[in-house]
Amino acid sequence: MVNAGKPLTGNEVALHNTRESCWIIVHDNVYDVTDFLDDHPGGSKIILKYAGKDATKEYDPIHPPDAITTNLKPEKHLGPVDLETVEKVEEVITNEERTRQARLAARPLLSEILNLHDFEAIARVVMPEKAWAYYSSAADDEITNRENHAAFHRVWFRPRILRDVTAIDWSTTILGHKSSMPLYITATALGKLGHPDGELNLTRAAAKHGVIQMVPTLASCSFDEIIDAAAPGQVQFFQLYVNKDREITKRIVQHAEKRGIKGLFITVDAPQLGRREKDMRQKFEAEDPSEVKQAGQGGVDRSQGAARAISSFIDPGLNWSDMQFFKSITKMPLILKGVQCWEDALEAYDTGLAGVVLSNHGGRQLDFARSGIEVLVEVVANLKEKRGLNFPNEKFQLFIDGGVRRATDIIKAVALGATAVGVGRPFLYAFSSYGQEGVEKALRILHDEFEMTMRLLGARNIKEIVPGMVDASNIHLHTVSVPSDNLYESNYERLQGARIRAIKGKL
Amino acid sequence: MVNAGKPLTGNEVALHNTRESCWIIVHDNVYDVTDFLDDHPGGSKIILKYAGKDATKEYDPIHPPDAITTNLKPEKHLGPVDLETVEKVEEVITNEERTRQARLAARPLLSEILNLHDFEAIARVVMPEKAWAYYSSAADDEITNRENHAAFHRVWFRPRILRDVTAIDWSTTILGHKSSMPLYITATALGKLGHPDGELNLTRAAAKHGVIQMVPTLASCSFDEIIDAAAPGQVQFFQLYVNKDREITKRIVQHAEKRGIKGLFITVDAPQLGRREKDMRQKFEAEDPSEVKQAGQGGVDRSQGAARAISSFIDPGLNWSDMQFFKSITKMPLILKGVQCWEDALEAYDTGLAGVVLSNHGGRQLDFARSGIEVLVEVVANLKEKRGLNFPNEKFQLFIDGGVRRATDIIKAVALGATAVGVGRPFLYAFSSYGQEGVEKALRILHDEFEMTMRLLGARNIKEIVPGMVDASNIHLHTVSVPSDNLYESNYERLQGARIRAIKGKL
Amino acid sequence: MVNAGKPLTGNEVALHNTRESCWIIVHDNVYDVTDFLDDHPGGSKIILKYAGKDATKEYDPIHPPDAITTNLKPEKHLGPVDLETVEKVEEVITNEERTRQARLAARPLLSEILNLHDFEAIARVVMPEKAWAYYSSAADDEITNRENHAAFHRVWFRPRILRDVTAIDWSTTILGHKSSMPLYITATALGKLGHPDGELNLTRAAAKHGVIQMVPTLASCSFDEIIDAAAPGQVQFFQLYVNKDREITKRIVQHAEKRGIKGLFITVDAPQLGRREKDMRQKFEAEDPSEVKQAGQGGVDRSQGAARAISSFIDPGLNWSDMQFFKSITKMPLILKGVQCWEDALEAYDTGLAGVVLSNHGGRQLDFARSGIEVLVEVVANLKEKRGLNFPNEKFQLFIDGGVRRATDIIKAVALGATAVGVGRPFLYAFSSYGQEGVEKALRILHDEFEMTMRLLGARNIKEIVPGMVDASNIHLHTVSVPSDNLYESNYERLQGARIRAIKGKL
Amino acid sequence: MVNAGKPLTGNEVALHNTRESCWIIVHDNVYDVTDFLDDHPGGSKIILKYAGKDATKEYDPIHPPDAITTNLKPEKHLGPVDLETVEKVEEVITNEERTRQARLAARPLLSEILNLHDFEAIARVVMPEKAWAYYSSAADDEITNRENHAAFHRVWFRPRILRDVTAIDWSTTILGHKSSMPLYITATALGKLGHPDGELNLTRAAAKHGVIQMVPTLASCSFDEIIDAAAPGQVQFFQLYVNKDREITKRIVQHAEKRGIKGLFITVDAPQLGRREKDMRQKFEAEDPSEVKQAGQGGVDRSQGAARAISSFIDPGLNWSDMQFFKSITKMPLILKGVQCWEDALEAYDTGLAGVVLSNHGGRQLDFARSGIEVLVEVVANLKEKRGLNFPNEKFQLFIDGGVRRATDIIKAVALGATAVGVGRPFLYAFSSYGQEGVEKALRILHDEFEMTMRLLGARNIKEIVPGMVDASNIHLHTVSVPSDNLYESNYERLQGARIRAIKGKL
């Protein structure tokens, strides 16, 4: 620390406003980031913009609170600043931002939102580009990302008729806790990118509609903020990225348990965060051209996007033997999030865990990983064959996530043996476009869809949603059409139907 | 009633022309709809337009005759009005409507209509948007709606040759009644939306061409109007939505039988009417913006579309035990409309019913329900295996509906065991664009197609259309392509063929 | 006859130039077509244009020579005219025709034509619209038409390596006659629509390149013209539509045999000619609007297109028992053209015929008939199983046609057991764009492709093209994708790759 | 020789600058190409442009060094020229070329290139058209070319979790030689078309990144140049087109061995080079219109493209018995490049070869040949069944090539039994857009992708990539959709989602 004991002044900080010496203020503390400029996953431009100034407003939505202290060596933590002496950063609103604000104001009424797709359609045009890129992007060619949704389309219904479906009850229990629907709000990072209230939008809406929120390790809001926002008795789960330092992990887990978390979902599909090229590509826009010139063609590769910026602490060494460690530090039920074949689900069962989430991380990790709904079919078949289990199963619960847009998607999973289904992006899009009200509307839409679908399916409660109600015989079919014969196609003259006379000439 | 015994005057009614007190006249009677404004599925705007006035012309095409008396509490029925004292509502023709009328005038000659697709192409541009939205819309993402048509494309012909096909007879019997083709006009609601004569267009054309019409519960014309329009000896079936009040149902059914109805088709796939979002979305256009402001973001959800507006009486409690009730009140053959798996078809057979319609309600109820033609294959196989039945079968008749556009579609179903096939929307589009003449032309086209197809197939009559004439081995294949590799696709340069020299540069 | 013994004069004929009395001259003879106007499949307009005049030039390319005498009652044949007295019809060249001529002049050099697709691309823009509509159109939704080509894409090669492929011989024998390739020019109607020399283009090119032409019943050139155009020793087959009057058929067949025809291909898939709506739709353009008004909405249906215009004599009563008749009148080998399932192929074999063409008439008859290549697979399997036959087989030869564009298509069929493959439209397009030279170029291209493909496949001669060289395991797969989820698709933002900086902003 | 012993002068040569007498200078020697003009596969125009002048600069990138001496009879080799006396050809830069140079200058920074697709996107717009046409083109309809990539999309991952994946090692050995990745740079022709340094870009980048380059017979750089450019100890393989003259082949092979080549890959899928129509079509642009007129419609066919220009020496007579010859002349391991079915892989094994490349020559030879990854599955299954082999196998190594764009593609092949995978075009595109740096960046990207993918897959080294990690059950599925029902599709109104109010009217 340069000035131990005594806060720095704004003037002192302001002197360090160049590439050669670059200090910034975050949350009333000063940091020397000169040597970090080239390593900043978000590029140097955005830092240099705040050189010698307070960067907190820019910093907050994209970084977990302790990112800067974790990434900078202690000697670069220069100590507190006297905020009174710091000049306020004038916020310049770009034209792009102004246009975005105009679009935001022009969003349709919530009553015109008919389904979860609609939130995405609105969010895509009202969110900041950076936020959209981070939320929507997925690994490599985004094949798995879209397959997650597409796979549901290979499962079809076999509805039953002439059952008295006057009363429909779509509530269930998840890990022993009541849920108004067989779904939970799954963990997603950086909520403040989409809305200033970040994850709290989810917490509050979940309370109102009786669903369970899974709190993410990489939330923009701090863990305690999110827990504090919960209603009395509101059930929350916690998603854990395991730190290389197990002591940190132990502290986090035990704190979570103390704060009342009811289930620990350990992420196992992300020993390294995936390449999300849409996100990376968006970042080039944010580069400082002069910087770029300096670095030249062979310069430092800064194209890692938001994902890599926040994940360096995750332990790629995590393995099955760590499960004993977790059992030793907590009584919370342990669930693996990111299981992708029956062999590992079996291992989880044999290890005495409480369940698994069959997930590929929303298509954000390994491209060409299969969808949760497809893996579910093989897991159910093999655990029945090898351990005699039937699903849904109280003792060992199966979850899936990824690609959900309709209650029908969830009901297909339940029919095939899932206890519940995680839904992520649709709620992000809901609060990014309408805040907490958006999430509530999304949940109301799902309630409506559950009631309707179960009534039409002839299932009066979750238990009555049985395997015989779906045909999943095509689930393993991954077809790719023979490449098109473009010469033939361009020669073929498509049939035209009858047309109105007057406009014939114009078509 | 405000004024018992004495009719109200137009002036009295006209005073109640505000949101605070809103009366309207329908069919010479006055109703106080003030409290109903927010509940009106069609939105408040359209009612307020007629506040204090005669709304009959607007009311008629979209509501069943008794909708208003059923939905309003008796104390809101204010009694008759003296029509002489009521000011005529001046009809204002909007620009949109004027343009539509111009398109209607520019429709091609009927002789230029070559197939059933053509009616749809014309109807789409000449119908009022509201009507098109109601007729064409289907549930959720309209996957099942389109699958209904697509599924026929997975069934291919195995034609036989060198049979003397000079004389072709495509007539058959349905429930013992002669039909000139193995098809019937299935029940569809709100015929007047598309044409002022509504369902009567169907009745009259059916008479001329020897086909059977299934009269819908939710017709725009009253049941008796439709029956009265029938020719002597003309066979009609009746489609029944079962009312929560079984006495009403009993009255309706026995009246139908008395009027000569030859078969009772009980709808079992609609305990609740499906969400048809195209229809709902269209409705926002009809909202009163000031109303919308008042209700605000969290206001009443008025987005239910025409479908919900007309269906609240339908009993979701209907179940197998009700079948005894129906047997007790009528001698008409009972057929379940909306069976979607072999288990329920078997149950219907064991219950002693006369048949089932394998249908998903034109894709308007549960999205991802399978097509009738696909379900037919499993029903025929299972009823043969479990009860030794062969199809087509006089004792237990199988019907399908949904997605039909060509006689080839119908012939595929007949080859696979159906007695006949229901056709709905194509006839709606036919009369919406050309009235009764359109329906007649549609039937003539089908006659032509039957003759042609059977001749080319080597089947001289309906009995000669046998399973060996089709290959349905792909019927259960629900493929979804692996999502496209957009980077690869955008890099690939499509082959171009030879081109005319002169225009080479311009292409 | 009005004027027996003495020719009519041009002046006499010219008086009958109205709808009320309409005479025309065809090939020096006068016909009263007044009563025929409404029945003319080509519409009344085109006839009225020549009322009182010589219509020969218009008549010739579209009608078989005896069409008018066959269709008009004898009393309407008014006898010969003195041509000297007839005013020449001035040919008015329309703008449309002038533009077409310009396009024709701008066609690329033949040396730039690389494959059979190219002829189609050129023909499409240089042919008269009517001709293109007739040649290119197919039945109903043209599904089978395109499936014919698509089915070849489900068969893939298993090439063999390290064989000495220096010398390649792709010649073969068809019905015992030498052919330079395992293909023949199949029968197609109305050759003069595309080129003034009509079928003679094919005859002459076939002679030069050692391939066999199948002469069609419905040629624009007369049978004898085509035979006369053949080179000494040139082999020709004959395609027969069987006339309702067997005496006529007998005369035709025996004449053909006498003229040296080496094989009789009896068409069995066309008891009635199919609906080709592209052709029919094109015809409306040719209608006389005043006529249309007169006929009104319910008027005569004139929308039959060229196909129906020429086919009324075909006997739908033709059946297996007729085969004895054919055996009794000719020694030519008898082949059925249009067999579409193994059952009928087996029957043909058991009846002692020389072979079958597995064909659906180029997709012009029954839509959803399967492709020849698909039917071939089941025929070969069943005739092996039930009669112990191996294919290719000298005693009972299998042919297919439809959808061929590359020698690879033909080689796939040969590998699967076909003796040879019929090619039709590509040659029509070749002469429609380049006359006889076009057909020769098409044959040269095919020669090149045969040499190349066989060399790369490791087959030195036709016998070495064996089943193990293809994988046809997907041939019976008729997939139709699950309908697309348009809301999801429209929300998904496609990945974009790297782009040139300068034009970034514009994309 | 015209002037034995004494060099010609520039003036002497300059006199022969017409079609009638055309001399050109290449590498200080004069050639009389008058009679060769019509036979030049690249067309006469380009030669006539250099008539009487020095054509070396144009000649070099597209011809192997000895092309002119091989193709011209010895008497047309007129001997050396005194270069001092030759007028320099002024290079005229066309507008097209100027624009291309501008695009080249505007290419994005290498740091913005995220994947191998990106190089192709840039190369497509910055390469000379002729070069793009040659590199990108493939046989016939380019079905196999695209299938090569598509087939990888039918193989999906089954990742394993909870393994300690801190350290990942993706190095391996190929034919006993260390490789930093399980890939090699496969042989591709005419490297100078894309970049002046041609194949040397690959040699140098390969050295830096520890991968093996396969040197092509048809390199633009001479063999010795490429070997000389290698770093000490750098491993190189050699791809051999076998010459009709075995002595030449022997000389080439023994020279290669002497220069240190570690493996001989004998091309067996190209007894004749395939038709690449995109390349051929591009050539028409390069024609001299006056020439074209002279040759006329029936003139010489010059449309063979670059591929045919360079391949006439290849021996189509090569066969299995030649393998003894190769064994007799070299100790290098012998690998067949272009095996396409298990039968030939088995034969190669039984013949005692060191391995096979399952390849279809990048789709440039036989269209509808299957992809390497598909053939791999049948080869592994059959060699296990028939010879008890397991793969990967040191004694008999399997390689595939074609269609690779991601490390995931390669890892799928390794999981299925391949030792390594050849990558060709992506590196061509890398150096065509960025020279050697581009190739290095491409290799760095692949390194990154290997690390990431193996970590996410749970494989710490190449041996841990096992068959159970992929699902290849759909690999043999070649689906072609049933042709679309265009009338139905055009009538269907696609669902539209929620939209921003302000821009509603404009969408």
C-alpha cells in the first residue's frame, strides 16, 4: 500500500491515468492495474477509460464482488480512497444506448407477452449488446445449445381422454421441498448485466409463485444479498463452482448451509469455461484501436469474453474422491450438475449422492454434448436395469435443464422420469426486459401452460404423468440431411397457387 | 329487470354509453355489461364501441346465440327494447375493410382454382383478419397443426397396374349411410366469421354432392337453421361439446336425434380449449389503447382470443362413466372425437361405442399430439392384436381428421383402415372465398382427385384400397435435423449453373 | 361435307370467323369447330384466333397428326381447301416472344455446358413458356417428381481401389442390342414444343452416339418420319399407349415391328393422364377474357392443359389378359413401362414378358408413387427370393427411369440390378436449347461421366459394377422434418464469422 | 532447337507473338507453343497474352516446375534466351485485382480470428478468384465435399466428469513419430496460388508447432525447396501420385527417402482427377472471346480447369501388384491414401502395409463417396471381426481426412479408432489470408480446442479418448427430406412473436 493508514485522495489517483501508470477506484479502494492491462479479459480499452477514476459503476454488473482482489496481487491493492475528493465520472450516454433506451420504452405491455419466446424476442432488442452476447452465447458452433431445444421436438405426446380433469394439481416436491411446479430457476451468472436488480428479480418472483431458486456462485449480487431478499420459509438451492482452494469452498458451503440453503448443486461440467465465440466476437467492438495497433498481429489475445473473465478460480482437478470431502463438511443433499451419460449417473448413485442434473450447461461448454432429455432416457433405462430403480425417485432424483421454452417440454421430461427441470435463460430474458414483473409473468404463463397441458394430456397431478404418455422412440436420432443439390434446386420451378388477379403482375 | 313488462326505449339505453354504465342491445334485448367489460374475452374496446347502441351485427358472427344470456347474470338481462326507438348504427367502413373488399372482387375465377390449397391462398387475403386468425390458428407453436399435413407425406403409394379401371366407384357408407366419397365435412366453429351464410354453405353443398356434414355445437347458425337447410333425406351428424349441466346436454342430444341426426360425435379432446396464440395476438390490435393504459402492466389479461370466448360451458369433468348416460338418452351411434392413442380406442370399443375419430382437433388443442394418420396405424395394429378386429370395420369405425388437402391423403387413410376422413378448414376457406359455390367446387375437385387417384392406384372401389397399396413404414419417424453449422454454411459457395450471357453480369 | 368433290376456297372459309360459326384449316382440310370451342382442352381463345384461317402452324407442334379427325365428328370434316386461295396468316411476333428470341441468342456456348443440369437451366429461360410448362410439370404437388431425383441421393458409393482402370468400357446390351451406355432415350411427348425438329433431334443424336431411342406414341413427328430419320442398323424401341380400339393398336404395333422396332414398351401407369397443375395454371394465361366472362364462374372447365388434350384415346380398361393379345400380334419383346411394386414385376415375369420399367412416368401420374430406384431394390430382393433370379438378368430385364441427371445416378441403378436406365427430360431440355447438337453434347457429357465414375469406382466394365459398390440401406427412408419452431428460430441469432473490416458496417 | 548453342534474344522471341506463331519464355527458356494453344487446359487467352514475352510469373504459381517440358514435345523446346535482351513485362494491375488488394489490406487482425471457419471466410474474399475456385471446388455437385463435414455432426459426445483434468496432454505419435496433436497437414496442390511462399508456409509453421507436414507431389514449390525449409529433425511425409513411368516414380521415391521423408502416402483414389465444375466454370471467364468465336460451338473443349492441367502423368493402371514394387524400392512405411471401404482396408493390412487414409480426396474425386469418419466405423468393426485388430493400432494405423473444422471433429475420429486426422483446406485458407502467421494461428487455435475439448470430455491424454465417449449410432444415416409441399408452405402463415411497438409498423 502506498499510503498505509491514510486514505488516498482523488487527485493522487487522477495522476495515474495513462497506460504507463494506471490506477482505478472500485468500491472506495484504489488498485494499480498497470501490469494487468494486457491480461484483462475484457480488454484494456474499458480500463483505460477509467484510468485515474472511479470504475465502480462499470465494474459492478460484470464482475463478482471479489474479482479484483482475487486477480490482482496484494501489493497492487493501494488501499482506500477518500471518495469525497474523487471527481464524479460524468456518464456519457452513447447514441447506441439512447436508441436502446427508446426501444426499452417501446416494449409491448406485459399483457401482450404470450409465452417464454416473447421475452427473448424483446430482450434481444432492449438489452445492452454485451449482455445479450453473454446470456445468449454458447460453445463453438452452438450446435448443442440449439439441440437442447430441438431434442424436445423429437418427443411426442400420447394424450389420454375421458378422465375427469376438472381439478389439476401441478405442484410437486423437489428434494423434499414443496414446489408449485416441477421446475426450478437454475443458476445463471451475471444477473446485473440484464437488469440493475440482478438475481434479486428471481428471488422475489420465486417467492411469490412458490418455486425454488438455485443461487449461482457467479451471481452479480452477493450471496447474502440474495438470501436476505428471500421471503420467510422460501426454499433456495446453491450452485457451487469448486475453488482450487478447498478452504474457500468449505467456507462458502458451510456459510450457505448456515443461511438455510436446502441443496448443494456441484457443477461438474465446467473444469474450464467453454469458448463462447458470439461473446468473444462482441468484445472486439470494445477494443481500443490504438491498443490494437500497438499489440499488432502477434500481440496478446484478448478475445476471451466475459465467461473467461470470471472463472479462473475454478478447479479442474475436482474428482470423485472430493465427494467424501463434501459429505464431511455439509449435511445438505449433494447433487451433481452436468452429468452427461448413464455411467456417471450410476457412479453418483453408488457414491450416495442425492441426485444428478443431466445438463450440458445450456450448450455453453462442450459442443456436440447431447441434450439433457436424451441423456435422461439412457439414464433411466440403465439405472433401472443395473440398480432396479424407478423414476421419478425420491431417493435419487433426476433433473435436466437446457432448451426449455414451454411447459410441454418440462412435462415430457417428467413423463420420462425427471423430478423437475431447471429453467435459466427464459427468466434472464424476462427480467432483462421487464424486471421482476417479467419473471412473475413468465411463471404465470408456465402455470397456465401446466394446467392446460395436463388437462389435455389427461393427467390430474404430477404422478399421473407417466411414460406411456410420451413417444420418445426418436430421441437418439441425430439426422443431418444429405447436402442439397443446388443445381437441381435452382432449376426446379416451385409451384405457385391461385393468386388475386389485381396483384398478379406485381408478385 | 329495470322496467318489467314494458320494453325499454332507445333513448333510455343510449344514456348508458360509458365505461361507468354500459348497456348494449343484442337481438332486441338490453343487457347491462358494465361489470363484464373487463372479463370480456374479446376486450372492452369492441363493447364500448357499441355502448348504448345495438350491437347485434357485431355480436352475431362471433358468438353462439345464447352466449350473452349464459355469461351475464340474470339480473343484468334488462329485458326487451322497442327497436323502433333505437337509432340505427351507421356502419363505418374502414380503409382496411375497403382494401379487403377490393381483394375479394379481384379473386380469380372459380375455374382457375385447381386444388384445395388454392382456396386457402385466396381466403388468406380476402377474409377479415380476425376470421383468418381464428380459422387458421392452432395451439402453441403450431407444430401439431403442421405435422397433421406433414405426416401424410411419410406414407407413399404402391400402385397396382393392368387392372381394368374403366369404371371407378369411390362412394362408400359411413355409419351405414351412403356417402359419395370416403370423407365428411367435419365440425368447425363460427362459420359466419368467414361468410354471412356460415354453416349453411356447407349444408347446401353437401346435399348437392352427396356427402355428410357434421353439425358443430359452436356453429354461428343455430342448429335448427342448419337442419332446416338440409335437403330431404340428407344425412347429418352432430358434434357435441358436453355441457357442465347434463340436462342441457340431454336436451340438445334428444333434440338432435328428433331432428334426424344420424350419429353423435362427442368431442373428448377439449376439456379446455387450447391456446391459439395467432388468434390471441391478433386480438391486441382490437384493444382500446386508453383501456390498456388504465389496466396497466399488471392489469387484466384480455388476450384469450375467440376460442376462449365461446367455450366456458364445456365440462372438463366428462369421463368414461358418462358413456352410460349417453347410451341412456339416445339411440344414435356414439363416436368419440379426439382419441389419440390405441389404449383409448380399445376402451371405446370395449365400451360398446360405434367408433372413434383419431384427431387432435386440427392441432388446436395439445401441441405435440401426434397426427391422426400416425395414431391410426397403432390403433389398427393393436385392435387387431388384442381384439382380432380388421379394418375398415362396420361394427367399430375408425375416422381421422386433420391436415387433409388432397384425395391422396384420404386414400392413404382408407388403405390403412379408416372408414372415412373428416375435412374441415379447406371447406371453411372455400366458402370464405367463394360461398356455397366454393364448397361445391372443392367437392368437385375431390371427386376428380378420387377418380384419378384410384384409377392410377388400380383400385376400382373403396374395398380395393388395401394396406398393400401404401408404405407407411416411416410413419412414426419424427426427425429434427441437427442444428445447422452456420459458419460452415456461410462459407460454402453454392454451385451456379450455366447462365444466359447477356444477363450474366446482372445476376 | 358441304361441298363434296370440290375443294373449298379461302373466301368461303373466311366467312366463318366468329364464335357463332367457326371454321379452321388444318393440313389443307377445313373443319367446323363451332360446337367444339367449349370442349377444346386448350381453350377457345387460341382457336378463335384462327377462325376462318389456316391454323396448321399453331396446330402441329401440340397435336398428334390425327387429333382433329379423331375428336371431331365426321360431319364436321368439311373437306379439302384450295390452299392457293387461302390468305397467308401473318405471324405477329409478340414482345414476349421477341425477348425469348433474344435470350435464345444469348445462350452460352455449348462448350460452357458442363452437365445435364445446365441444359435445364438454359431451356427454362429460352423455351416458350407453354413448352416449359408442359415438359417440366408433374402431378399434383410434384412430390414424386422431385423424389425421383432425391432418392438417388440416398444411395452412396463404396469405391474400390488399386485395380488397373486404364481401359474402361461402359457399353452394354439392352434386350440383346448393343448400346454404348447403359441408358436409353425414353419416350416423351410433343417434341416440337421445344424445337421445330422435335423427336428427330433425338434420333439423329442417338445414331451418332450409339444409344437406343424409344419412340413415343405421342410424338410430334409422325412415327414414320422418326423411323426414316434413323441411320442404317440403328436400334429403336417403341412406347405404346394402348388404344381403346384394339384394331388400331394392332395396326400400330404391327407397323412398328415391320419398320424394325426392336422392343415394345407398353405404358401401364397411365390409364388416365395425371393432373399437371403447373401446365394447367399456365393455360389460364392463354384464355380469352371475354370468353371467360361469358362462361362465368360455373362455366366449362377448360383448365386441363396440354396433357389431357392429347390422351382421350388411351384405354383405362387395359389389363393382364391383354398380354395374350400382344403376344399374338407381335414377336417383339414385350416390356411393361410403369411397374411400381414387386408384386406386379413378379406377375410380369410369370406372364413371360421380357422385362419391366420401374417408373412413375417422371412423377407426372400419381403423386407419392415411389421412385424407380427405390422400387428396384424391392423388386430385386423379391424376385430373387421368390423365383431365384439374379440381376442384371438377360431373360427378364429391369429398367428404371426418372430423375436422372448424372451418370452416377445410372451407375447406382446398374449396381442394384438394372440393365439400363431411361433418360427423358434432360434430352428434351438439351434439344430445346441447342437442337441436335445439344443432345449430342449431353451424350458426350454422359460418356465422360461414365468413364470417370467407373474409373473412380474401380469398375472396368458394366459387369464389374456390383451391389457391393453401393450402400442403399437408406433407400426406403422417407423423412419429413418435424415442423420448425418459428418463434425459437426467429429469436436465435445466427453466428457470424470474421469479416473484412472495411465492409463490416455495411453487412 | 532453332539456335543450338547460342541463346536466343528477346527480339527474336518477340517476333512470335501471334496465334500463328507463338513463343513464350519460361524460366529463361523459350518454347514454341503454337500447336499447344488449343490443348492448353487453361485456355489460349492467357498464353496469347504472353506471346513473344516472358511468362514465368504467370506460369509459376499454377504449374509444377516441369509441366512445360513434360507437355511439349522436345522439338518445341527452343533453348535458352538471353534474359538481358528480354523486355520486362509491365504488370498491369486490373481493377478487380486492385479491389482484392484493398480487401486484403482490410482483413481483420489475426487476434480476431476465432476458429478455422474464419480463415475460410477471409480467404474467400481476399484470394484471387482462380485460386479460390481451385482450392474450394469439389467433384460434380459437391455432395461428398459437404458430407465430409456434415458426417461429423452425426457423431455426438458422451463426456465423463469428475476426473482430475488439470493436466491435459494431446500429443501423440504418428507412424512412430512424435506429433503435438493427433493431426497432420495433409497434401494439397498448388500452394502458390494462394500465397507467394506456397507450401513453405506450412513447413515453417509445422516446425514451430510440432506437427507433421505431408509434402504433395503437386506442390508449387519444388520438393527440395520444401525439404530444405524444414527445421532440423522436423518430420515430413510424402504424398505420391504414381507416374506411368515407374522409373520416374522410383527416382522420386528414393530421392524422398534420401531426403529424410518418414512415410510414403500413395494416392489411390485418383486414377483420373475428378471434374470440379466450380473450377471449370471459373475458367470460362478467362477465355479470349475471339478465340471462342473461332472455335465455335463444336470447337475444342477447354473447360478442364486447373485440376486436369496438372495430372496427365498419373497412372490409372496402378494396382495391388504394384505394392511389391514399392516394397522393393523403399524402406519407408507405405500408406494408401484414399481407401473407401473395409474390404480394401483389409487388403492393405493383409498386404503388409503400414496403414490407410480413409479419404475421398476432400470430395474432389467421386461424388457420393462416403466420408472418412463413416468409413472408419465400418473399417474398425470389420478388421476387429476378421483379423482381431483393435484401434488405434501401432502396427496398422488408420487415418481419415476431409471436412475438419474443429478439434472436436478430430477427437471424434480418434475416439472411433483413428491414429490421426489430416487437415488440408483450412491451412490453405490460413496462409492464403495471413501467410505463415495464419497457419501458426490456426495451429494455436487447434491446440486450444484440443485442451478445452479433452478437459470437458474427461480425457487427459489421447489414450483416454475411447469409443464410449462418442455416440456414432447415426453415422450411416443418409437422409434426404421428402420434397417440400410448396403450396402448403406458402399458405402457412408463420407465427410471429412479441414485437417492439414503435417498429411494429415497419416490420
